[in-house]
Amino acid sequence: MAHDMPAMAPGWTWTFDGKAFLNFNDQERKYTDFHRIESQNWFMIGASRAVGRGSLMTQAMLSAEPWTFHQYGSAQVFQNGETYHGAELIDYQHPHDLVMSASARFEWPVGDRWRLIVAGGPVDAPALGPEAYPHRASAAMNPTAPLSHHHLDATHITHGVITTGVRNASITFEASAFSGREPDENRVNIEFPPIDSYSARLSWQHGKWQGQVSGGHLKFPDPTEFTDVNRITASVGYAGDVKTRPLAVSMMFGLNQEPAFHVTMPAVLVEGEWTAAPGHTLFTRAELVVKDLLTAGGYDPPGFPHVTVTSTIGALTLGYARTLATTPMGPLLGRLDVGADATVYAVDSNLKPSYGEPFSAHVFLRYAFGNASPVMDMGRTP
């Protein structure tokens, strides 16, 4: 029987991938508007090689967002997660850490079709959730994190991860032990918190389709909420062509359960990106998410139970990007785009006194480059 995963070529194989936005961010809401120029950005380098019958892959990923974002982060209506000066961040997307990934993955063949996986590192993503939004082809042009980020893929930067599993050509099963805490407010350090949480994920890929289901138990992920979180996610995605033009679509479900407060908060996301004509890209994102915004923070006087008030929020984003230039960079390909998007919201009645009818918009320049990137795959031009 022929082996369906051939051995790697000898020597190191290098991959490079990066993206940066120069973004005018406009957030309109009752009482307070925000207008700011900022940059979402990251750079990744990977190296892989054969080791005996197996293969070794290493990855480092960096971001300059600790310096290209405001100290609070990027203003975003209804976004929350992580802290600033010990308080819950609300209406801000936090900056990503300087070190977004520092990890390795080793695979060893077991029989003709299966491979054993051992992976992890001081900064890695555990086996929980879909591919993180900065890397999804369906979100390549969108500079903004989903409102459902902390229901789906917020663990993509986790300090302290150990993963093991098995895979074949189409199915992967992985289980992870990791630190449940979100990154702290020091964006330039690497933390070494206790490994106290666990997760498992079953994923599959067939041609242009892929999907996953996963679940995990996170130990006190939010320092302002004195509760563990049980998280369940499921997703399916397509990345291919429609009438010879690149199309990527993702559909996702996430659910956070806070057992200490007996609260369950679900989220649904659908997003897509289509190169409708050479150099012209349309993108969209639709979300329906339940969040705790009005009572965030679990610090309560002794003897008084914590009361959680949840809010249901809908958001619809429509965007367009135009390719200005493609630039060869030796073995790499770079691409410069200009784009804009706008987001409208369906606001829960308990939020209207504070937010009114909010509106968001961005105008941006985007530069992406790489030699092994789904971003570049979606960005190919004729």
C-alpha cells in the first residue's frame, strides 16, 4: 500500500508570512465617538525538515501591535476581553502580544496512513476552536477581530501549551493541556503560568472543505471573572473558486459556559471573501453573539452573589478592497490593497441607553506577503 503522506525533502524548508494594515478606525456611538489611526500587523517565520522517518516544524510569530495600537487597544464597539490596569476591556480589542507564537510540532509515521503528533511551546494555540481570524482566508481583508473572538479562537495566543494527537490525510484528533489564563497586560514578555486547563479537537479536511468540533475547560481565563469557562466550538469552511475567482467562506458556532455563575453565552459567525473580478475583492461578516457587557467583572462584596446581565448583539460588516500593486520579493510575493468597510448593529434594548444606534467604519491600506500563506492564495491575481 502506498503511503499517503510522503517523506519531506532533506534540509530545512522555510516559510514566511506577514500582513500589516494602516487603518483609519471610526467608531460612532452614543455619548462617545472614536477616530484613530492604527495598525494591525503580524509576521511569521516557519522552518521544517525531516528527522529520521518523521518531520519537525517550528514557528515564530511576532506583532508590533503593542506599539501600533493605543495602550487600551483598538476601539471596537461591543468588543471585550482581557484587561487594562486590572479592569475589563470593553469596547476595545486588546493589542496582540509581541510574541504571538513560539512553538514546535513533531510528527512520526505510525503504520501506512497515520502520524503521531507531539506539539507545543511557550506560546502556542491549544487544540480548541477554528483557525484564528488573522489567518483565515475568509477574513484576510478584514482588519477587525470578530465580536465572537472570545467565543471561538481567543486561545490562539496561549502561554504554555502541550498537545498530542494523531492524523491521517483527512482527519486529525488532538488533545491539549495548557494555561487557561489569557495573556497579561505586559505585551512584550513570555509568561510561565501553571498548566491547568485542557481541550480536545476533531478536525477534517476534504478537498476545498474543512471543519472542526472542539471543546475545552479553561481555568479562570479572565482575572476579573472569578469563574472557569467551558467552551464548545464547531466550524466548517470552504476555500476554492467560483467561476475561476477565489472564494473563501466560514461558518462558526461558539459557546461559553460559566459554571460558577450558571451563565451560557453562545455566538454564531458567518464570514466570506470573494475576488469578484481581477483586483477587486468583496468581504463580509455577520455575527449574532451573547455577551456580558453591563456586569463584566466578578468582584463582589462577600456574601453578595454575582449577578450577570447578558446582551444579544447582531453585527453585519460589508467591505471592498482594490489591489494597487503586486510586488515580487525574491521567492516571496507581496500585495498592496486599499479598502474600506462599514458595520451596522442590532442592539439589545438593555444596551441602547448607553450605546444608542452605533456604527463602525474603516478605511485602510493593507500589505501582505508570503510564500506559503492562505492570505496570498486568496490574493492571487491573473
